[in-house]
Amino acid sequence: MHSCNSDTEEKAATILGRILFEFSRLEMELGLCIVWIEGGALLEQLTRKHEYSTFNERLGFLRESVDQLLPAGSKGHTAYTGWLDQADTLRKLRNELIHGRWGVDTTVERVVNVIGMPTSPNQRSVGYSLEQLKQVLDSVNVLRNDLSTLRDRWPL
């Protein structure tokens, strides 16, 4: 049983590591997207403003920019808004994955992410199969590709 748990843990750790790598790439691509708004006219100013901003702050800035630069209800506005909503959902999940504690469920081949303080009544746990973790990884890659498509179709 121990070797099965070690194998599951190792596979999950590899997928989680790949999620971290891909999310960091998404974060960099989001940063480039916002500093190049309006064709890079404010490149230096926006670089200084967002150099140390969080992913959430960058999403907020992009949302404001979309609202200002694209007509409400237009295809571009709708597409960016949908992407922003998906990115925010993934951001929240990423935070749980990173800040939670991990263990292996000994009864099935899955890992468990425990979120919250051990002494808190609000502590909760979420189990993930390896396939579910791969789906999270795939979601990050889809968001990366979709952001590139948005920037090509509707430059801000």
C-alpha cells in the first residue's frame, strides 16, 4: 500500500508542478497583455504600475480596460468578460492548490488538499484524482491559448 501512495503522490506532485509552471506562464502573458493595452502607448507607465501587482489586480485592470475600450455587448467585450470570469475561477482554485496541505487518500488513488487551519471549524478538504488534476492543468493551457486568441482578434 505504501508504494501505491508514493506513486500517487509522485504523479500528483508532477502534475501540480506543471500547473504551477503553466500558471506562471499565464500570469506573465496576462502581464504582457495589460502593459501593451492601447498599442503599448503607456508601456513604461503600465509596467511600473503592474510590476508587482497580483494576478487578481491584473485581472481587475484588464476588466476595467475591456469595459473602457470595447463596446458593452460586442463580441470582443463578451469574449474577454467570459475569459476573465474563467481566469478568476482558476485563480481561486490555484490559491487553494498552493496554500492547502496535501496528503494521499489511502483508500483510493487520489490526493487530498486540506484548506484552512487545523483548528478552524471552516477547514475543508477536496479530493482529486490524477485525472482531475490533469483537467486543471488543461484548463490553464486553454486559458493561455484563449488569451492569445483574444489579443489577436480584439487587440485592446
